Amino acid sequence: MTDATPPLSAEASQLRSAIVRLSRRLRNERAVDSMSDGQLAVLGILKMHGTHTLGELADRERVSAPSMNRTVNCLEQDGLVSRSPDEADRRKVNIALTAEGIAVVEETLRRRDAWLEDALLELSGDERRRLRDAVDVIARMAER
Amino acid sequence: MTDATPPLSAEASQLRSAIVRLSRRLRNERAVDSMSDGQLAVLGILKMHGTHTLGELADRERVSAPSMNRTVNCLEQDGLVSRSPDEADRRKVNIALTAEGIAVVEETLRRRDAWLEDALLELSGDERRRLRDAVDVIARMAER
DNA sequence: TATTGTTATACTCTATAACTATA
DNA sequence: TATAGTTATAGAGTATAACAATA
């Protein structure tokens, strides 16, 4: 597709702009509009990586423990997560998704995917292939 | 690279995950750590699209006018933007970047690009080409 | 004594409603 | 009378410091 290698700086700048803009557009699609980004992020972590303690959630989201405590309180009041004391170390509290929490996070991801699926269907076969070929490279860069 | 077309749902899901994660990683790189996302977004709009009125900025960021007013107050106090009454319609106020505001937004973009440039240099030539071929597709999807 | 979670308190960012100046 | 911007006030979300329970 592209033959000559363009200047590195232009390549980085264009990539950054495209990634940030698509991400912002995606974020608009969510199951519960009243839910904050922070709350949704916690549900996503629990969905993807299973039960966490409060401290683990705070570390993952790079947020203070009191702040995460408040977020978890809201989610607990809404019935989306449950707290239960850890058997081995009773200082710890395990936070897990409830059935309703699972439903909310799956619906949000479903909406975001649905928006993307619509967009993918408007692409040509070649454009879709180019996107597909880049996905694993993007994912690996994010882990850096 | 990829020959068979995978299920649309898996394709969308993997793309969403990769885009969101790389975007989050990029956001960490900024010139002034004490500056909020909202403030930086305003500087970015002014840098990219030139002078705006308060209402235009509020509309673009999908935020209320009082909220944008406060954001602009902070930027003005920090000397990053200037207010000047519109000549034609004196109800309006034009908000523009100062020299210092230009420097801050350029430094932030430079940092983000620098991080990306480092990451690009660690890729193979083939990986970089795949990324390059996808950028304009991603940019177009974001505009949808 | 150190660690985990929680409460107390304050600051920032957001919003709606009311106000001022101009069209 | 309508519109652009601002001010007043209140509701989330965040942080640091202090506290309680457990290791």
C-alpha cells in the first residue's frame, strides 16, 4: 500500500491523532448514561480479570484507595458489584461483579462493538483488511 | 497478511480494545501535569482550528457554557489563552492561544509523538507498514 | 509495627438557574 | 424578545490525613 517510508514524526503524529479521535468517539457508546467513566472502568476490569480487592482496583486505575472506595460504594448501591471479606486475610475485601453488573458491562461492550461493526461494514474489503492487519500491532504498542 | 475474513464481531471487539488501550496510554504524556484533560482539549482545539468564541468551545467539547467559562478562566489566569470582545457582535468573546499556550500544546503533542516514535522504532519494517496503511482508515472511522 | 480498608475533609470539574449586556 | 457570556450555587469525583481492624 505505502511504499516509501515517510518521516517518523509525521507518522507518529497522524497515528496519535487517529487513535485518540476514534477512542473518544467509541467512549460515547455505553449501556447506562448516568454511569461515570471510572465506574465503567471498574466493571470492565472485573469482567476481564475477575475478582479484585479494593487496593488492587485502586492500583490498576491509578486512583487513591478512598476514591476507589467511593466508586465501589456507588456500584454496590446500584447492585452491580458485591463485597465479601477475604477468607485468608480478613483485612481484605473481595469485590466481584453481580449478575446485573455483568449484564451492564456486556451491554456497553456490545453497543461499542455494534457501532464499530456498522463502521466496518461501510469499509471496502481492502480497507477492512488493512485495519485487521494493524490490530495486533496497536495492541502490542499499548502494552509497552 | 490476513486471508480469511474473521467474524465481524470478533474483529470489532479486538479493534475497540486495542484502540482504547493505546489511547489511554498516550494520554499520560503531557507537558503540564497539573493541567486537566478539559483544559488541554481546549488548547488543542484552538491550536488546530484557531480562535473560537466561548459558546463554540462549549459546543465542541459538549460541555455547558458555565463549565467552559471556568476552564477558560483557568487557562487565562495561567496566561495560556486570551479573551477579546468580538468587533462585529459585542456579546461575543473571542478566545485565542497566547504564545505560551502555543508552546504548552506543542510540547504536549511533541511528548506524545515522541513516545509513539520510540514505540514505532521498536517495530519491524513490516509492522510499521501495516500500521501506516491503517491510519487513514482509522481517521475516517472516527469522523463517522 | 505494617498493611488494608474506611471515614473526614477539602478541592476541582461539572451542571442548572439566575443575571447582565448586546442584538 | 432572544442570545452570549458570566455569576451563584450545588452535585459528582478526586485527593490527603486520620482512624479501625487485622497480620
